[in-house]
Amino acid sequence: MHNPECDVTRIEAILEDLFQSAKRVDEFEYICAFMRAARGLYTESQDSLREVRALYMDVLHLTAQPLRQETLFRMGLLTYCHLIEADALYEILGNMLRVLQGERCIPEPLPQTPGKAGIVKYLVERASILGKEDLASLLGRMYCSSIRNAFSHSDYVLDERGMCTTKGRFDIDGMKTNFLEYGRVLEIITGGVGFFNSTLNTIDRHRKSYRADVVLTPRLATKDGLNKVRILADECRGVYGLEFLC
């Protein structure tokens, strides 16, 4: 059965709509969102997304080798559980939604919750309020806390049919079970990995869409006494910095 949450073209279209909508509201704040400028601009050695990308690429290279199906499945679970914990990606999405609502980017746009499930719930609710129902649905389906918990706490076993929990239960689509067939777990893994890979691609695409410096007037300039900002960009790196002019 086709799972629309695994359709990379659809995922990227939904994310593109979010980024373009935020840009139309406030181009300066939109740039701050994908650059994470509210926390200060990161060098490559300081950027946690560098490790997210690196692990993803390492797994791709490893799984290109001849491996047993169970090994490939475990590598998929490892990758999924790593990606869905990436704080930086949630912060970028949270700030994009803030910009869309006419607010400023802030260093911590997400609620302080003990786990990612609460953060995802917050983003789903905010996206729905702003009329981004496709994004809300995508966010709600790509994160599966019961699979994440089973793998992270070693509370699972694999057999010839699928994945079983040893203590807890999977909560999938409102149904509780201690067994999932491989096909259903792979749909969730593929959807989650596709979502985060598409988010990284969308960030890169928007950052590199700027090929030369541009001067912007922030929409909220009058509140801070800030009138002009130069966005520093070149053909190789895209946006790489900000310069406050006055």
C-alpha cells in the first residue's frame, strides 16, 4: 500500500510551501530561521547538523554493502531514531512557524518538554492553527515515540515476521500492539528519514538561493532601531553571514 508520508516529492513540496510562506511575511526573519541566527551564527565545526548529515551519509555508505536483512533493518532503526532527535531541525521549523505568524525568531522557539513527543505535538498544533494542515499531518506521522523508545531502550526483538516489544507496546494509528510487521515499520522509518533528509535539502536549497549580498529592511526594524541588514552571500556558500548596517 502506498504511504504518502514516504513520498519525498510531496514532503519537499510541503516544506517548500512553509519556507516560501515565511519568506513572504518577513524575508529577514526567514533567513534568520534557516540560519539559526537567533543563537548566533555557527561555524561548520560548531554546527550539530553537520553530525546529523555525517551519520546519515555514513549509514548510506554502509548499507550499500551486502548485508543481512536484519542488519539493514537495525541500521534503519538507528538512523531513524538519531534523526528524529535532532534539536536543530525542530528549532528551524519552530522559528519558521513563528515568522509565519508575524513573530521574531528566538533562540528557543520550542516548549521545554521532557521528550520530543511534546515538541512534535506543539509543532503540529501550531501548524494547524496557521492553516498548514499538510505540514501538521506530516509532522504527526513521521515521529513514532513507541518505536523510538523500543529501540533506544533495547525493548525489542526481531524475528522472521517483524519487530516485537518485550515490555511496552507500539502505539500506531491509535492501535496498541506488541508486534509490527516489517513493512509497517519500514514505512515509518522511510517516512521519518525522508522527512528529515527533505528538511536538510530544503534548508540547503534556500540558503544557496542567495548568490550575492542583498540589503534588507527588517519588518520589525522600528522597534529595535535597526534599519538595514546586509545578507552576506556568494555563489559557492549561499548565505554565510549577516552585517548590521545601522
